[in-house]
Amino acid sequence: MAVRAAVLPAIGAPLEITGIDLPAPGPGQVRVRLAAAGVCHSDLSLSNGTMRVPVPAVLGHEGAGTVAAVGEGVTHLAEGDPVVLNWAPSCGRCHTCALGEVWLCANALNGAADVYARTTDGTELHPGLNVAAFAEETVVSASCVLPLPEGVPLVDAALLGCAVLTGYGAVHHSAKVRRGETVAVFGVGGVGLATLQSARIAGASRIIAVDVSPQKEELARAAGATDYVLASGNTPREIRALTGKQGVDVSIECVGRAVSIRAAWESTRRGGRTTVVGIGGKDQEVTFNALEIFHWGRTLSGCVYGNTDPARDLPVLAEHVRQGRLDLSALVTERIALEGIPAAFENMLAGKGGRALVVF
């Protein structure tokens, strides 16, 4: 069956909107008709080679839709079920899965090397991060499909697949923000906005948003920020001034640049926690001296997929949506057609905030 998709023909090449041929789902597979897909900065990192994937590929790893067909052996899903795509399914067998750290599964991205479809001229295609959500339909492993809990709009649910799980997990699982603590969030993109909302849900007493763009202040405050700081060389000093000269209890960096990671670290109080969510390139090197590590007693940690277990956390997030504590629509700055993805990439490069949502 032919469907339209955004194909990355080669690393660094522009995306091509074209028809592809999808097979019927095989054993253990599911065919999903996409309702929406989020355009995430990770997709840009895949296209420019910061993160390596086999090409040609169909990108897109944040999506939701309905089950169109199931393959042999799939019993937990049926045609017509609303679902969220999970780009990093845990195998349940590797060392980290055995430790309960499913977000670090050694086999989570094995499916990205598979050939899952072909262009109309027969060229083999790979699914960018397992799920190939930049297409009208996709065929994925059943492990990449999670039932969507009731009460969550299907189109907005696409954001649960990456941005919201990552931001929520960064706050609740990685940084473990406690009620009454102060939090700084560096970067007000889709993940940053989800992080701000999650800090509010956690009961943070002061939530400081930091970004290079003054245009993002309204978005940040709507998501829960109590203060907004324009990023500069004085950012740590400004944040200490807002927190009784102490610094925040928790800094969460959602950009992936050395300068913002360092600023997040310096903005954290003595004994505080700095969590790095942003995905940076190998050229983004951050340095610390031994004395400051000892003196400040801070904790610096990485954060993969929000340190979440999607099967466990998705129902929790759905309840926050139903109760009005989590506003998915507030994370979306524009709703676009499939053809609008290249322009959305350009907006990300220009530092425009929020999330573009491809609506099929």
C-alpha cells in the first residue's frame, strides 16, 4: 500500500515528501494510521548526523494514531484502537532492563536498522527511530505501540511519545523535584515547556525559565514559569539574585550546548542537582575543575527519555491531562501538514519555541 512520507535520503540532505510502499504487518507487527506527529529537535539531530541512523530513512519518533491492522501473534491491540508510539521499547532481557532502567535498554534502537518499507522505485527505507512517524501510516513492532488511555485527544497525544515523557521524567524521575524546591529550566522548546509544566505539577515554589529569545516568555509563563531570564553570560548571577543568592535547588538543561550546561551547573545551589536533557554534539565539551566539584557538592546527571518507563508513566500523564494539570495543546506552537516539516526544521534552527505538530 502506498502512503506519503518525509524521507531523509542521506545525512545532511533535505527531506523529500514522497510516496512509499508499506507492507502488511508481519508476525508481531502493527500497522498504525497516524493522526499526528511531533517535530522534535532529535529529528533534526538525526538529519544532520549528530545522532547516527541508517539512511535512507523516514524520520519522526513522536506520534499517535489508530491501529489499522495487526500481524500474527499480536493480542493486546485490535484494529481501531487509539495508540501512542514508543520509539525506545525495552527488550526486558539486557543488563539495564534487569536493573529496572528500561530507558537505557541496550536493544531499544535495534529496529532502526531494519528495512521496513521501500520507495516507489524500490529503494529500501529504514525507520529513523524505530517508528517512522513522518508518514500517513507506519508498520512497527508491537512493542513500539502503547494503548492510549481514555480522555486524551488523539492528535495532542502524539506529544506524549517524547516531549512530555522526557520533560515529566526529567522532573519526577531524574531530578526528583520535591514540593517547595526552586527549579530553573534552560531552553523553552517543546521539551522545555513540558518540563516547566511538570515542575509546576511537582509543586516547585519558584520556576525560572531561561532562553535566548524574548518572544518565548509568554509561552514559558503560561506553562508555569514564575520568572523569565534571557540567556547571557550573567544568567547564573541573575538566577542567584532571584533565589536569595543561593541558586536553585534544581537546574534542568533542555538545549544540549556546552554554554547552557555550564550555566545550568553554575545556577544550581551548593548541594543542588543539575540534569542534562538536551542532546548535544561531540564538539560540545564542558569542563570543570576538581576544586569546584568538591566545593559545590552538586550532582550532574544525564537523562535519557526522561528516565521513564512509558508503559508505567503514560497512564500517569493521561490522568494529569484529564484533571487539567497538564495542557498538551499549550506545547504546540503550530499545526502543519506533512509538507511543512522542512520549514519546521528551519524554525528549530532559528530557535523558535514550542512544538510543530504534523496533523494528518
